[in-house]
Amino acid sequence: ETGVTQSPTHLIKTRGQQVTLRCSSQSGHNTVSWYQQALGQGPQFIFQYYREEENGRGNFPPRFSGLQFPNYSSELNVNALELDDSALYLCASSSGRLNTEAFFGQGTRLTVV
Amino acid sequence: GENVEQHPSTLSVQEGDSAVIKCTYSDSASNYFPWYKQELGKRPQLIIDIRSNVGEKKDQRIAVTLNKTAKHFSLHITETQPEDSAVYFCAATRGLMTTDSWGKFQFGAGTQVVVTP
């Protein structure tokens, strides 16, 4: 096990609703990256948080937002859910300073109906 | 931005044969190339990686080669076993020497490897 945990593991939401996904990073890691993995596709980079600040963003609209807390855990918030937001959401933690391996959590499977 | 293409999308091999997956990248500044294995319903797990100052790296039955000039890198699995069946993803990032981009991977679309006994 990697020590990166995500919650919840599964979630079903209705179109238009809002959702918050959570990620606890591995001990000693100060960087959390979020990815969206649609069925049959590779993970797509959403954004990254480094020491509580957003540190880069992929090609996702502003309704995807996030936070990182002083303990380096992180949240991903998605507003105004659309059907296409249905995917596996993965977070990966790493140590930005040490450039260590990025460890993935088990993911949250979000289904928007 | 970086674009990573991965081929083939599916690969069927007989147990004991070799499997090769190829990826190309567009950003010449990319300097770290990990390979992840993802079994059905599980998290991606790093199986091997290579840095831009190295041309080849081996770990038991797995090897990765990098051609910086051509901007492509490949995963080689020898003596395949049924437990090698999974989806394999290549990735690239330019963040090896800086905190600015570390952990921001551009992934390929994945290769479904099926090893038949």
C-alpha cells in the first residue's frame, strides 16, 4: 500500500450537483496532483497543489477547483456536474523538493446521472 | 504542452513471449519518463522509470529504453506471465530538476496487455 488514501471510493451524483473528493497524501509528501481518468483512457492532469498553493493546472474549466491543507491533504471540488465528469479521479502525492516517486491513491469512482 | 502517444492500444502475447510498448512525446524538455501498470479497478503503480540522462534501464524482466533524439521511449517485458496482464501507461514530465513541474505527468492512452497461458 502507498499510504495515499482517497475518499469516498464510489459516488453517484446528479447532473448540476456539486461534489468534494478528498485525498490524504503520504507522510512526508508536500505535493498533491489530481487526475481524471475516463473509462479506457489515460489519466488527465487536472491541477497540482504544492505547499497549499495551486502549482499548475491542466485543461479543465474553473468549475474544477481544489484546496490543500496545512497537513498537505487535499480536496477536489467540482461544481455544476456534467455527465462527462463521470470518471475515476486519482490523486498522486510526491515530494516536490526531493522529486520522489509519485504514489497514486486508489481513486474515487464518480458517476454523474 | 506535452503530448504523449502510446502504441499499441491492445497487445496479446503468449506466455513466455516478449511484449513491447512504444511511446512518443512532443516536449523536448521532458526529462522523466515513468511507466505505470494498472490492474482492473486498482490504482496505477510505478513499475519502472527512466531519466533523460540514461538510455536504458532494466529491472528483472522489465526494461525501458529512451531515444531523446527521436523523442520516443519503450517498455520491454520479457518472459511474460499471466500476472503481467494489465493496462500499461507511459508518462512524461519536464519536472525532474525543478519543483515547478514535478508530478505533472502527461500520460499516454494506455496499452491493454493480455498474456494467454
